[in-house]
Amino acid sequence: MKKDQMLPERRAVLRLAACLGAATAVGFLGPDTAQTPGRHPSGPPPAPPPPAAGPQAGAPVRASAYRLRPMTAYTPPRFRPARPPVRRKPFLRMAGIGRGMVLTFDDGPDPRYTSDILRTLRRYDVRAMFFVCGEMAAENRDLLREMAEEGHVVGNHTWSHPLVPRLSAAGIRAELGRTSDVVEQTIGHAPVWYRAPYGAWNRRSFEIGAELGMEPLGWTLDTLDWREPGTGAIVRRVRGGAGPGVVVLSHDAGGNRRQSVEALRTYLPELLDAGYRITVPSTAPRG
């Protein structure tokens, strides 16, 4: 065959191939009519694809919305603070604080005396611990907030100042639990220290205190201010019992505490002049 006769036939073949390629391309890019509902040119309709599993099932979602969709099958564990060891006796002094002493005040807050004590502590820029009774704290939440804002430690001294060994386990739990609730609601965190009224502890109080995340703190030096012995007598007891790690017991409620207020104004600057550092524990000890 001559060369000029082969050219028209080759062009025809190329045109046919181009048409077939275009038709195939349209089949990939456009809808597949053989799978359109109601149109089945040959054979049974193909089975629908299985539904997608997990969060993508159902209506399509945007990628950003999918990332924000919660995992419905997962619930994060509830945070629980570690339970401290169950003590057999309270801490009576503070170790590891060098030439430091801890001042503690029980039974308040009472606006007649607590405010003056806070004012004296603020004057000398020192911190103390206040073991509050729940029934007093509930009526004087502003003083609780003032304690916390100024860096003092708020401890638990039961709700109504009962003799703990005479209570049932449920009674101890109610006395301590209600007080912790009031403190937490007011200052944002529950107490980590507690003290039994009259220093009367028992095994159940140690166990329940530990369940509530608290450590028991007693004292090294009782000022006996609850007897109202006179301002001078209180000052002399603090002078005589001062020492590294000593925990001093005083009161800011539960009676006439004017002598306690006046005594603090005298012995606090004396302790500081003697080189003592008045401090509070940052956390409850472990072990």
C-alpha cells in the first residue's frame, strides 16, 4: 500500500481511540448510571457499601467538627487525692523547719478576736494556722477568705467542738466532713490538717481524717489561754517553751480571748528578735 493511502486510515484509527478514551474519562468523572437507583441495565444492583464505623457514621461532618467530637465510649477517671497514711498519734512538733516555730489558733473564727490576731500577724508579715470550727466558719466566711488570701493555713477543728471519743464513726465523719465542705466552698480547697478538740483523739478519728485527706496536728506548747490566766502568764509560757519546731496552741474563740490577742502583740516581736522564724507547713508530711 502506498504511503499516501495509509495516512487517512491511521487518522481514522486515532480519532476512534480518542473518542473511546474520552468516554472512559467521562465514566470516571461523572455519575455511574449503571449504579443509579432505578436504573439497572444488566444484572442485580450492587450491594450498598457498609456504613462507616465510629464518629464518621451518619451525616458527613467537617474535619474540624470531627476532631472536636467527644469519644462517647470513654469516661475519664475522677481525680482523687492520695490518702495519707493512717497515724496512730498526732504530730506534736514540726521537724525540718530549722529555727522555726508554728503559731496555731483554735475554735474560731470569731470577729471579736480573729480580726485583731490577723492584724498583728499582718503587721509582722508572718503566717499562722487557724483550726476552725465549722459552725463558726459558716457564719464568718469573710474571715476564712482573709486567712487564705494572706497565706495562713486553715485547718479543721470539727463542726461543734465535741469530745471525739464519745462519737460514733458516722458522727466523727459528719463533724469533720461538714467542716471541710464549708472551708472548701469558701476558700477553694479543703483542709489538709485537722485537730481534735481537747486533744482527744482515737483510732477512728485518725482513720476518718485520713479518708478526708487530712493529717492530725497536736501541739508542743499549750499557752493555757483558755483558762484566762492573764496576759503576762501567757507571754511567760511562750517565752519559756520557745524552741525550734515548737507548735504553740492559742485560741481566737470559745470565750473571752482578749488576753490571747494582747499576749500575741508582746511575744511575737520577741520571738522574731530572738531569731525565730514564724512559719507554717506548706504541705502535710508523708510517711
